[in-house]
Amino acid sequence: MQPLTKRPHAYTTIQTIVYRLEEKGFVRRAGKIGNFHIFAPVITRDKAQRRLLDDLLGFFGGRGKLVMSHLIESGELTLDDVREAEEMLKSSAKRRKPE
């Protein structure tokens, strides 16, 4: 059996994706070289990741437990990750605590 090889995506496929990203406000046209548009990011990677995760949680009805359950079952969430998350939760709760 031959291994699966990744084919490069067609230029028009990439163009469609970039134009959709532009419509959604993730990138903007920064210039042009010949017939080619140059795009630049509008938001940071961190902001894009947060937006994606918010959308993902919305897909699960805002229930992070379902996402965590999947990550545990798939082996993507380790005990160290859980401990780190617990520390983050504790420090977040301390910051929110009214004085």
C-alpha cells in the first residue's frame, strides 16, 4: 500500500480561503505586486485562536466539559495539562474575588 501524499492546493482554492478571511476581518489587502494582492493579518494569532475556541464552545452549547471529554478520550489532554488548568482556574478565581 502506498503512503498518502499531500497534493498542493490549487491557487484558486487558496485565493477563495484568503478572500473569505478578508470578508471576516482576519486579513486586509496590504499592497499589490503585479496581479497579486499582498495580505496582512488584522488580528493577532492569540485573538484568532480565542475567537475560534469561542466559536467551538458555542458549537457545543457553551459546555467545555464535552470538549474536555473528547480531548481526554483522544489522549490529547494529559494529567499535566489538567494540573496546569487547575492552577489557572485557582488564580483566575482569586483575581475575580471581590474584596
